[in-house]
Amino acid sequence: MIYQLKYTNKTKAIQHLKKLGVIDSKENKKKGVKAVIHLPKFVDVKGTYDDEGEQLTAPTFLEGYHIDVVSVVEFDFEPYEIFPKNPKHKVA
């Protein structure tokens, strides 16, 4: 199973993953969890630049802290699990 998760920040994400038993107190993944992927900020709208590389408009980013969890163990990540229609990140 691949879970796509969105938290308000990294601290909340880590606390929740520990509480569910996805990771241990040292942030190592637990048995049955294949990967915990901390994703970078996703660009929502690209910035624009002139011919000399000077920024005309700043990029904007999607809100939140995103994590993908790959696991053979089922977890209930409510209310943090998301189901994007056009995911910015895909696990192969």
C-alpha cells in the first residue's frame, strides 16, 4: 500500500507516525514499513523570470508537509491521508 499524507508541519507528521507505530522513537521505520518518504515543497505556480534571469513573479508552493508511506501493514492515517487527482510525486 502507498499512503500519501499531508500534515501542517514536520513536527506534527513525526509525532503522528510515531503514535501509529510507523516509525520508532529514533525515526527508524518499523517492521512491515518499506519506506517513509519526506517530500520537498511542491511548486503550485511556477515563478516567472526575464531574459536575464531576474525574477518577475515569485513561485507559490502547496501548503503543508507531505510524506508518502509504503507499507505492507495497513494504517489508518485519517485525517492526514490525501487522494490527489494529479499527484506531484509518484512512487513506482
